[in-house]
Amino acid sequence: MRQPVVTPLEALQPMEAQSKKRAGRFTRVISALAIVLGMVAMVIPAVNTFRSAHGQMASMSADASLQTLGLAMLGVMVFFIGVLMCSSSWMPWLLKGIGALVSHIGPASTVASANIQKNPKRVASTGAALLIGVTLVSCLGTGAASAKETMSDALDARYSVDVQVSGSKLGSADVKKVKAVQGVASASLIPTTTATLGEGDERTDMSLYEVSATQMTQTMRLTSQQQLTHGDLLVPQSFATKDYGLAKGSQVKLSTGNAEDGSKTADSHDAREFTVVAASFRGVASQNSIYGIVAPGTFTASGVSGSTYEIWVKSDGTQAAGTLVDNIKQALSGAEGVSVGGSIAVRAQWEQIVNVLLMILVALLAVAVVIALIGVANTLSLSVIERLRESATLRAIGMTRTQLRSSLAMEALLISGCSVIVGLVLGTAFGWLGSYLVFSQFGSVAFPLNWSMDAGIVVIAVVAALLASVLPARRAVSTPPVAALAEA
């Protein structure tokens, strides 16, 4: 019996292009269920974190926070799997809408918009590779931007001094070197010593700093001007409680100075009484858990000998945190045992960590682009083979080679554009969720839109799409119309 003849064009036609059927009901149900369950698993941790942060429920322990974060991550994965499973349903719909907009540009765009609808399953599979990469990169980038902004605000709320330079033998000459560093608004030499608060078993080491009113104005970020008088002990509002033994307005005894053997004791000098004043500064980087500020001359009056010095620096905001810290260290490279603390120093450490994550992000983006480039090129190549007769007919009725190349490039751009748009939206949302769960304990969480990163992703996706269309377009325009019609 003679077998029916099947042409190569018919053999290459995918089943969904012949039957025009949508994804099976089972797949749609499973994907919808995954999306719903994923959303529930993401919403519950967010609600619990919000309630804990606003005092509506008990503060979560470290283990509870990890469990909450783990549940949210599981929800993100389940939700994203559901989105990928039903991509053959929503992606053609989205492509149709975008194609309707670009079809008015010209004949090439009209042809591309029509052709992109012929193989929805293949297009969805191709776009999924880029969607995964863009979502991952956007999530990490948004999380990194949120970490920088949130921690910057948290550090500003914790510290009143931008940079604190400590060393064994700092002096006025070192202050001049620091003032000459670009980005430094002002710098002052601050005497410091360790005092003992309390007596007996209740003794606690406390850092004391001699700071004049002028120095406070020049080097500290204050919410209001603070008048400093002898006998006052200025502590942050958070310390002015009975829990620290520093209740506001109370009289406390501090023993300053060193005993003959060099150890700090409550009896090394006659303890002096100070009146506790709640200061308008937020905090400083100190080697002890509690600290305070006293008026100039207090150490001399208390007989303190061998006090050390710190250089307090205020930034003018023109230099990045890491750059300013490095420049200060370089300026004081000749000093012994120099270390840099304060809000900007801590911020520089955070920026270094985030920058490492961004380097990983760039590597992931490169992998995603390569995968997408191969996938889009394969899809367009199959499309060219399947539409050989159609392309020949278009060439025969007057479509130029440039217009045919443009139509294939537009197809690649539509596939990439759809994946990038959805990936950026999902990645940003996932990044915001993760940032809120991780950083809500530090205070108000920032939800930034990383426009520079998003623009970079779009540019890279566009370039990748255009490169992916080069070889398929070359094959399409190199075949003569007569030969193409005869082969088909």
C-alpha cells in the first residue's frame, strides 16, 4: 500500500500549530493551584513580620525569623513555577497585545506580530529561559538596592558621627591631614577615656568623650543644639533609663583614671558625681556598650592621665562611603594602629558586601543572556524553515530583504520584550518581599526601583534579541523565492 506523502514543511509543523488547542485542563489547574498556594505562602510571612514590627504580636526569635523567611522563599518558588507552567497561556496573550501596538510601525512589524502567534508553546518555552534569568537578576538587584538604602537610613539613625578615627598617638597634625582629604567637611581631635559606673559587682565600663559645644556642632549630626556644662553627663535618649543606671536627671558617680597597676577600678580616684542629661545625639562607635559626653576640662579636673584621642569627622556628602574611608586611611598611613569606625565606615563595609553580590548578579545575567540568545535563535531558525514558502511569497510580491530581516528582528524583540517586562515586575516584587522580611528589624525598609539596573537589563535583552535574529534572517533572505517555493 502506498504510504501518504508528508512534505518536510508539514512534518516540521508543531502539534499545537495544527490543532490550535490550548494547554490541557490539568496543567491549567495545577498552575493555578501553585500560584494561589505560592501567594498564600508569601503573604503569611509578610503579615506576621508586619505585626511583629508594629508590636501587634510578640517579637519573633531568630529561629522564627528564619522559618518565616524559609516559608516565603518556598512560596516564591511555588508561585514562579506556577507562572512558568501556564506561560503558554498568558505569554501569547501578552505578545498579542504588544504586537498590536507595534504592528502600526510598518509592514515588517505587522508580519512579525502575526507570525509570533503561530507557535505559542514554542515561544513560551523560549521566553521562559530569559524570564527566569531576568527575574533572578532583578530580584537580587532590587534586594541589593534595598539593602543599601535601608542600612544607610538605619546607620544614620544610630550614629551621630560620620567617621571616628582611633589610634595610639593621634594629634593635631593628624587632624590637619584628615581635613585635607576630599569629602571631609570638618574634623576635630576628641579626648576619650574609660570610666567606671557604679560600685562593687554593679560596676560597668563606660566610654567618656570630652566634646565642646563648638565641636559638637562641627562634627556631630544633632537634632537640636545641646548646651554642655560642667557636671553634666550627656548620654543618648536610649541610655537615659533606670536599666542602664542612667535615669534622666539622676545623680551618678563615675570613677575616672587608672590605678597604680594600670587597671580601672572604682577606687582608683575619688568618684565624681554627674547629672545625667538626655542628649540630642543618637550614638557613637564605642569600645564599650555605654558611653557619654562631658565638658572640656573634666578629665583634668578628675586627675585623669594617659587619656587617648580620636578624630571625629563630618562628611560633606561628595564622596562615596568606601572612597572616603580609604582616603582617610591613606592620609593617616604613617600613624600607628589607626582604625576607622562610625556610620560611614560601617556603610562602606555593607557596600562592599553588596558590590560582591552585584558581581555575582552580573555573572548570572551573562549566563541568562547566553541561554536566551541560543533559545531565541533556535526558535527563529525553526520559524524560518517552517515559513519558507510564506517568506518566498512575501519576497515575490515585493517585500524587500531589509523588511524580511526587520520582521525576524521584531519577532525576537517581541519574545525578549515580553519576558523582560514580566521578569522585571516579578523580580522587583520578590526583591521587595525578601528585603522587607530581612531588614524590617532594622527599622523602616526602603522599596527602591533600581532604574539603572532595569535599563541595563532592557538594553542587554534588546541587543541579545537582535544578535539572535542575525543568522535566521541571513538564511531567510539568502534563499531565492523560486527555489523556496519549489522546495516547499
